[in-house]
Amino acid sequence: MHTELLYKIQYGTTRSLLKAAFGLLLGMYCLSGCNVAKRLPANERLYMGTDFKINADSTVSGDEVSTIEDQLATLARPKPNAQLFGFPYKVALYYWIGEPKKENGFRAWFRRKLGAPPVFASSKALGSNSTIFAATLENQGYFGSTASGTLQEEGYKARALYQVNVAPRYYIDSVGFLVDSTPVRKALRASSNRTVIKKGQPYNFDNIKLERERISQALKQRGYYYFQPDFIAVLADNDTARHQTDLYFAVKPEIPEAAQQPYYIRNVYIYPNYSLSTLRADTNRAEAYQTNERFNVVDSSRNYDPRLFRSVVAVRPGRLYNSRAQDLTLSRFINLGTFKFVRNRFAPVQQGDTSMLDVHYYLTPAPEKSIRLELAATSRSNNFNGTGLTGTWQHRNFFKRAEQLTINANAGIEFQVNSGGRGLTNYRYGADAILSFPRLVNPLIRFRYDRRQILPKTNLTLGYEKVIRGNLYNLSSFRTSFGYAWRQNQQVEHSFSPFNVTYTRPSNISLAFIDSAINNSLVFSQLVNIRRSEQLILSTLYTFNFNSPVRTNRPTTFRLTTNAEISGNVANLLFNRRNEEGDKVIFDVPFAQYARLDADARVYRRLGSNLTWANRIFAGLGITYGNSEALPLPLVRQYFVGGSNSIRAFRPRAIGPGLYTRDTIRNIPLYQDGGGDIRLEANTELRLKLNQYIELATFVDAGNVWSYSDIGTFGPEAKFPGWNFADQLAVGTGVGLRIDLSYFLLRFDLATPLRKPYEVDGSKWVIDQINFRDRNWRQENLVFNIGVGYPF
């Protein structure tokens, strides 16, 4: 009886509070509405938006009508004030804050940020919009369409209603080019076979403009330096009975004489040390020397090998001017990374009856040598905190052909706080050198590659790293690689490294580690795995990258990166010596045999001007065989999940493999982080940009790693379960704050697990355990990540 009475009291109180809150909101709404109506100037109405009534011909489909309405709504002006449930709240705040006394005072700033001046309905806008709507339909082939508008007033508000009559659409019946014997019109005929307008397409003026630009570029690639798209005339012959049109393209008869002449390249001048402070000396042609390609280079100090310009400059003396060669040359100079600024100038000259161009390239070098220091700090959910220091030295012209030598040295420390004296302190230090050549280099083979593309690169790397895992063990790794990277076009890029060598070696395995392994089978298997991590990896790696076009108005963009790696096959054929464990060895070191394939797909969808939906899916598989049969992938090739760029609700490398538990509910020493041969991960994130500097985000991450064949380290629960893998996924969610500092983006993410793959109090889902008021829950489940740049 007491419980029922208490429920009735609570229910009645809650209901009363809700009614009061609703009444208060309704009252504020009405008062604000009256406030807006009273503040508006006399005979003015607040513009609330646009409506359409479209009367389309029977030949126009419903999808076309819907598309037309969306297009016209986008073109409608002015844009109404922001509304909340039909109420112009920003206008109400604008009037409520009032007129500021100072233009730059706090009230003025407050009014600009929260409020907005009213947008009034205008009869003049109706006529302007109607003209624009009719012209838009005309440009899309709906010839004869009309539009008219009226204002629909209601109180202090008004909406625009447009009557749009859509006529039948015209389609392309044929495309022709009007030519004669003059050189420029002969060039027009040569370009006609690549027209973007095809028979059967709807008439669209945007496609006609695109075709004019294509023709202009085609003529520029044939020497017509001064030719412009406006010099192309377009004639249309419409068949009103069949609603079809014939298009004819022709060169206008009144174009300038210079635009009708093909131009040849006479001289190419290159100034690779150009600076405003030493302008006269840097451009003194009396100091120029001529290369084998007849380039005139002003480089008295000989900072640059002339062979550099042979591979970069596609514009050659004696040849016709070609805009493609010019664009390619500028792109190559910019992508070298050696020059800070690149500028060019064309000077027309007349040599007899031939029109000529002198080309001048002004190149301002970047600093030849530079040093950079970076300091980073980390804080992780398992009470690990740390810091790292990276120093970079770079030479941008190492062998005088724009080769870039980069040497990195790094050191870091990571320690565990609040560990009761049982925490680990990890140290890491290492160095690597990368030498990049802007060309294909091979001592045995002379490559011939497409010189119409961006310059390929040859990369040579050498590195060393040492990790000191507390007082347990050390792990050293040496690596070197040799490979090529080239861009097929603006969207496709390839990387092929036929030669990759990695040598890993454990050392200083402590007695404490060995003693703890005697009575613990899991620790013992970890000890065995670490001892066997002394391996030689001889692999070949291929990477494929695809990116959506950069200049696109489409709301969806896409990026795909795939990697394929095989290791140890050649060594297995050439070497037969075995060690005591039966493994084939090179210099008494076992070599790994495996195949590894993974893919990273990212899709970005623009939902609004300030809202983006970002998604990523990663799938990876590694299979060991031969010399590594029944073993996991080498430690440096294993997959891991968790951390600031992965599943942010878990610490780095803290998930898996499989159902293996790394949570605080199992008091097992973390001698080795969990890695796997298989990785599946999915991430989705909404990004809301508030202003130029601040961005908010909310996200969900899911994934795990598994063993392919090895069950000796983490047990059979670590093995991939097949199609039931979804039952073993870790899931986390959170919110983020991003600060865009122009040069880089600082990211702060706060996340918590929703699902742990292992059992937690008999349930894998832990949503019902969320308790922000519980200090112990916060310490174990709230994960704060700090990063630079987006996670994906």
C-alpha cells in the first residue's frame, strides 16, 4: 500500500512538472512570437521559405520532377532565417538581445553569435527567382518552360509559392563540327573524336560548356597557346515535333589572329635559385649554361645536376607548345619538395613566319637542410602515461637531383601509475633513414616509363628500434627496404617493394619472467612465443591506393588502400639448413613464411554544409605456412586493435585475440600485448563543424583480432570462429572534440565500452553497467584519447 501510494505521488509530481514545463515552453513560444511580430517594420513580413507547384508535361517522369524541385529550391533566394518547429528563434534572440551600444562590444558579439537579422519577403525576389528558374530549365533542355511566383501571407510570416510549368525535354540527335582548311579548324576536326556529348543524351548546357573547355584544351595541346573556350560557337537546330536537337560546334570567325596561330617553343630558361633579394644575379642569362636538352640554366654555383631538369621539364625547345606538357612540368617541380615556390612566364616572339614562345621557370628553393623536434604525450585507460620525443633532420637535395634524405631519431617512455608497486615501465628508442629518389633507380635494369605522368619515386629505408619491456625482456628490430612508388593518375597510386628485410631479436629475458612462467601455463606460452620471435623476414610488398577525384561536387567520396605481402618463398627454395627445432635458417636465424592481405575502405558522406558522416571498414588476413606452419605471424606483422585510431573505448592492443580476456577482472600479467592473424574492424563517426576552429563528433567502433592457426599462446578461444565472428566483436562509443589549428588538428575523444568480447558477470554487453557516478566504473571504463589528425 505504501509503495503504491509513493508511486502515485511520484507519478503525479512528475506529470505536474511535465505539464508545467510544457506550459512554460508554450508561453515562451507565444511571447517570442508576439515579440517578433511587434518588432518587425510596418508592412513587412518575415520570409519563411519557398514552396513549389510543378505542372509537368506527361513525358517528364516523377523522378525528374523531384530532381527539378530540389534544384530550384537550392537556387531560391533569399534564404529564410533558421527555424525550430517553424519558429524563427534566431530572429527572436536578435530582437531580445537588442541594439548594442558599441559595434565591437560584448552585446554585439553575443547578438552576432546567437541571433540573426530578419529576412523579409520581397515581391522583387519573386520576379528574379522566376527568371532564374525558367533559365535553369531552359539550360537543361526543357525548352519553353515558365515560372511565376506569389507571396502567401499569414500573420507576420510569408512564404513564396512558385507555379512552374515544365515543358517536354529535348534530347541530342547528332553532334557535328564545322571545319575548313584553316589550321585551327583542322585542329578542331582532329579533336572531334573525343567529344563528351553523345547521341541520345538529354540536352544540358553544362555539358556544352564542358565540351567547349575540352575543345580548348585539345587545341592548346596542339600549340594554340592563346585559344579560349569563348572562341567556340555552338549552333542548335531543334526539331519541335520529336523534341530533339542537332548541335554544331565551330570556331568563331572573328577570333584574334594570335589565337589562330600554333606556337612553337624557342628557348627554355630555368632559374633554380630565384629569390627577390638576389633577383638580378639569379636571372642573369649571361651566366646560363646549356644542357643536352638545350635548356638554359642560370645556376652559377651548380647546386643542381642538369639531369634533374631533363626528367622534370616536359616542355622542349623546337616542339609545339602543349598545355599538357606545361601542366605536367609545373606539377613535377611542385611535387619534388625541393622548391618552395614555382612560377613560370611565357614570352611570345616572332621568328620569320613562325610564332614562337620563350618559357621562363622561376624556382625558389626550400631550405636545403632542416631540423624539426616533436614532443608527444599519451594517457591511456590502463593507467599508462608516457611521453615521446622525435627529432628529424632532412636534406632536400642530397645528390643534387632533388633526392631527399630524412633521418629520424626517437625515444619514449611509458609508465604505469597507481599500480601498487607492480607496474611496468617501458622504454623505446630507435632511428631510421629514408632516401627518396624522384625517378626509378635500379643498378641492373634501365627502366622506360611513361614520361607523361607524375615522376615516380625510388625509396630506400634503413632503421633500428629497441623496446625495453619493464624488467622483463628487450626486443630489437632491424629493417631495410627498397621499392618504388608511382602515380597512375590523380586517383590511383601504386607502391611496390620487392626487397624488404626485417630482423627481430629478443634479449635480456629476466629471471622474474622465467620464474612467473613456471607455474602459469599462459605466461609460459607467452615466454615461448617471445623466445621464438627471433626471426628473419624476407618479403615482397605491393600497395594499391584509390581516391575519389579531388575536385568533385558529389556528396560522397571514397578511399581504398590494399596491401599484399608474401615472405620467405624464395629463401625456402634456396636454403635447406635447419636448426635443432627443425626450422630452416639463414645464418642460424629462422626465416618466416607467410602471406598477408588486407584492405582499408573509407567512405565520407557530406550530409550538410557543416555535417559529415565518416565510415571505415578494415579487413586483414595473414596465413603462415612452410617454415612458419602452426605459428602466428611475426610480432611486427601481427594485427592489433584498440587505441586512439582504432576502437577508442579500449586501450591500445587490449582487445583479443578472440575471447581472450585482458580486462581487470583477470589478474594475469600483461607480458605481451595481444595480436592476431585476422583483423576485422568497422568505425562510424558524425562530425559537426561549429566554426572555423571547433568541431564535435560522436562515434561507434567495433572489431577484434583472432589467431588463424596458433592456439598455443592464448588458447583455443583465440581462434577465428568462422561466420560466428559477430559474437566476439568488441563495441565502444563516445564523443569527441576537435580543435583545428590550420596546420594540424588536435583531437580529444572520450569513449566507453558497450560490449566486451569476453564474459563480464555473465554478459558480453555492458550497457546496463554504465554508471558515471561510480568512481570505480569511471576508472575502468572511461577511456580518454588524445591524437593529432582524424582517426580515419
